[in-house]
Amino acid sequence: MRKTVRVPFYFPADAKSNVADVVLAGSFDGWSGRIPLTLEGRHYETSLTLRPGIYSYKFVVNGKWTLAPHQATVVDENGHVNHCISVTLPSSSSTSLESMVPAHLQVATAPAGSATTSTYNTPAASPNPSAYDMSEENDEELSDFGSDVDELATSLASVTHPLVIHGGPAYGSAILQNQLLLDGVFRVDNSNEAKAGERKLVLAMVGLPARGKSFIAQKLQRYLKWIGFETKIFNNGMYRRDNIGSYLSHDFFRADNRDGVEARSRMARMALADMCAWFAEDPKHHIGILDATNSTRARRKFVVNYLKTPSTFSVKVVFIEVICNRPEVIKRNVLHKHKFSPDYAGMTEDEAVSDFTERIAHYEAAYEPVQERSVSFIRLFDVGRETQTNRIKGYLPTKIVFFLMNMHIVQRPIYLSRHGESEFNRQDRIGGDSPLTLSGLKYAEALGEWMEKETDHDTSGYLRDLDSDLIIFTSTMVRTIQSAEKIKCAQLLRWKALEEISVGICDGMTPAEFEATYPDEYAARIADKLRYRYPRGEGYEDLIARLEPVIFELERQVLPVLVIGHQAVLRCLYGYLMGLDIEEVPHTPIPLHTVIRLVPRAYGTEETRTLLHPLDNADDHESGSLRAEPSPLASAASSDTSPLGS
Ligand code: F6P
């Protein structure tokens, strides 16, 4: 069997610049060599014989370290940006390194002929549900997942250059991507003997009803998607509603109701079977969240055993227990259940509260806290007050703990608004740091008045005025600072991380000037706006990476937050908050003079948009031709009803 692959490397020959000497250096030989490239038509070229693995590399052009346009980049542990390539054996081989690499790690976008391949072996089998008997109960300890982590540590020992994924279609910070790649969920091994197949992660919620499990599951899903992992929630309650019916009296949930117990077990099995089928469907399907009470040892044992069935993928299970005994939080969640859950549609509040309270009592009677020391678990006491962990190792599980420690379950609105119209908006120029126009100043005033009238109906059941509670985030640019000046607030934070996308050498240009001066760049941006990076500037993926601290701070704040930002930056934040597919992000309409109000709920995020102080001749300015590019997902992305969508 062939164990090496001939890999071509290219650097474009640019007629305009004076490129004379191009060499390649990389991790293939510990960065010690300088491999010369020769001019072949429109490219400088060389090729190397490489074993399967992940390599970082860079070019030295006329003596200077240089990145080639449109080749995926990575950041190493010292913060240096390099290109990244994943080399796999041809698909006829049973070894597929790529199948072990997260889906977001894409190989360099070299010209045709690149030796890299995308050979995913789609796992076919899913566990056989009949192999399990949920009624079986004994006191055996659950299986031990700890050894997996040690085994992984050994397999990672051969990774010589930790890679930080900075290119490829993924949300998330570069550093995060690196660590995720090296984490226990994925095996990265640059030897050509591949280990077992796909490794999946299951986050199984645990807790009594009305503790905020679904809300936390939603937030986790959004976050995990943001950092580049396809994550799906499987909710046992949804299976019950679809297969048995929405409204079932609390008696159905009694621990001594044999039919009820049996029916609930069946639903749990269905959810797990679907989860496994989803895992098997696509190697990119990595993380399943089991949103259920999983409140007894027997049920947890069942979950672990079910997911242990031999398959083409292996699964690591982490239980996340949500413990909360604060009456006001439980009360709020019970009321929320009445308002939003189909279980109580058409009932009065009193009827719903009374039935749901009984249902909780039935669960309480049988509840067993997670104390199985042999499984991985995270226990959250009053989300944020205290966190206990057991057997949590590896970057992704610890990152999840960090996220959970920073989040809360208080439902409060987040407002997003672009700055008022700026001089550059008026002139249809990109970049810059121009002040507001008269119309922009009027919007700033209108926004102040609107926010003053705005009350938060959602927190703890009482109305509150926002002026004493509101937190405002702006960027450090004049136009966002001016836009916040008329708004009363408790605190205002200026973030460098919220600055608009840097358009590099195009700063200050109109779209027509951009196209005339750099036609190739202009075309490249139109072709792939998500992955495009302005020369000496940024791309959307850079923005996504730099916004991570803002996301954590947004999650940490329990007070309403208004973010006054810029078009590209707000697209990314909106994408995170709404759980958008990353491909949609650069095309999402975030019009000027419009406030977007988002309230995260257990069953999705509620959105309202309000147009304040409409622009004159809205269609005449604001990057007319820059926004004209077709979005692959334009219709799906738009929830905008204002005439200003860009
Ligand atoms: O046009 C206003 C603006 O904020 C520019 O400064 C920025 O380059 C642009 O929007 C970002 O949006 P897009 O990625 O659609 O060009």
C-alpha cells in the first residue's frame, strides 16, 4: 500500500509585483529547510512527497515571510500565522486521516491538482436498540470513560506541530480551533496507521423539570456551532409529544405508573436511535445534546450503554446536571412552560401551574443526583454559583465547563444596532472612521428616546426601566461612540474587538473604485465572501475569531445589553445569537437605523426589528454594489422587513 502522497505547492505569480525568489518552508521538516519554487506559467510551483498528516507551511518571497492568497491559514502556538494542509492517503485505502479531523479543517484551496482529498467514510451502522433493556437495574458502576482520555493523550504524542485552525468554514477563535483539534473528541494522528473511526460527543442533560435544561441546551448548541461543531439537540419531550400526545396529565409521569414509565423509556430509546442515525449520516455531525431529565441512575446507565454499542464511531458521554432550588427561578420557569410549551396550550395559568407542579413532584420522588464517579459529569448549582466537575479532561469538555460557568439562565434582551448613518455611508465608502451625518445624529437621538421607552418584561416577571440597568457596548470608532451619546445606561463599555472589519488596502474606497483598482480581489470577494480576506485587512472569519471575548461577556451579563456596532461585526454577533449557519453570516441583512431586539428563550430566540428615523433615499447610498452580490442562502437568512436590508 502506498504510504506517501506527492503534494504540489503553489504561489501565484503576480505580474504587478516584482517576485523573483519564492521558497517554501514548513513543518514537514521541522521548518529547517528552504525549498525553492520554480515559475510554471502563472504560478511558482514545487512538490513534496509527504506522509499523511497535517502540516503547516509558509512561503518566503524575496526574503520575506509571505502568505499566499486563498490558501487556508493557521496560527501556531506562538501566534504566527501559517498555511495549513491536511494530507490523506487516496480513498482506496482504509486509512483516512481526514475522517478524524473536524469538518471545519479544510485543506488549502490550492489550484486544481492539489493532492489533498476529501475521503470521508460514512459510518453506516447505528446501534441496535433491542440490545438493551431499560428495566434492568443493578448497582453496577457505569462504564468508565477515563481510559479514553489517557489513550488519546498517547495518540496525540506524535503531533509535532500543534495547529491552530484559522481558515476553513468554521466559527470560533483560532486558538479554540487548535485546541479542539487536539482535544479528546477528535483523534489527530499524523502517523499513517489510523486509529478507530469517528469520535462523537454526547452531552446528556440531567435535572428536574423547570430547571432550565432546555435553555442551557440551546445556548450550548449555539456556542458549539459557533466554534465549528455541528451540534443537534434531541429532546425526549418532543418525541413524547409527537408520538404519545401533547397534554398528558401529571399521572403519566408518576414513577409507579408502569405504562407511563415504559412509554417514556421508549421515547428515550427513539431519541438515542435518532441521535446515532444522525451521527452516522455525516462525519461532520459531531455533538449530540440529549435534552431530557435523565434523572435516575438506571436511565443514565441506559444512555451510556446504548451509546457503547459497537459502531463505526465511538461516543464520549458527559452528563450536565442542572441543580436549582431557588423558588423564584423555578416559578419563572414554570410560568414560561405554561406560556411556551405545547404541553399546556389552551390551559389557564392556574391549571398549568398546578399540573406541572405535580409533575415535578413525581420526578422529585425518583430523582437521583449524578454521583457516579466513573462517568464524566458537570454539575451546575444555580447556574454560575457553583460548578462541580468529574472526569472532565481535554480541551472541548473544559471549554464547555468554562462556557457554562460564564452563562446564566436569566432571560433578558440583547439589542443590536448599527451606528447612525456616517459620512462614509453617505458617500458609499467602506472602512474609515468618519463621524455621523445629520441623519445619523437624528437616529442617535431616536435610539435614545426609543430605549428610554423600552422596558424589560422578561426578567423575573417584573417590568423594569432599562435606563438604570442597561449596559451599552460600542466599538472604539467615532460613529458608534456618537451613536451612544444620547442613551441613558448603567454602564458603557468600548470594545476594540467590536471595530468594523478592516478592509486593508481598500479603506476609503467606493465599491466602484475597489472593482476598478483590484478587479481580482473584487471578484474573489464576490465569489466567497465568508472566506475572503481584504489584502492587509480582515475577513469574516477573522471577525468571528476576534469576537469571542465579546460573546463571553454577552453571555455573562444578566442585565440587558445594547451593542452599537458595525455591519459586518453585527452580522457575526447576530449569527451567533440566532444560531445561523456560518455561510449565511456575511449575507445577513443588518440595516442602518434599525434596532434588533433578541430574547433568548428555551425554545429559540425571539426577534423583533424596529426601524427608527428612516434614511432619506435609503437605496441611494450604503455600498450599493458591494451588497449586490448574491447570497447562497439569501432567502433563508433574511428576517428583515425593513426596506434598508443590505
Ligand atoms: O458599508 C459599511 C460597512 O460597515 C463597511 O465599512 C464595511 O466594509 C462593510 O459595511 C461590511 O459589510 P460587507 O461585508 O457587506 O461589505
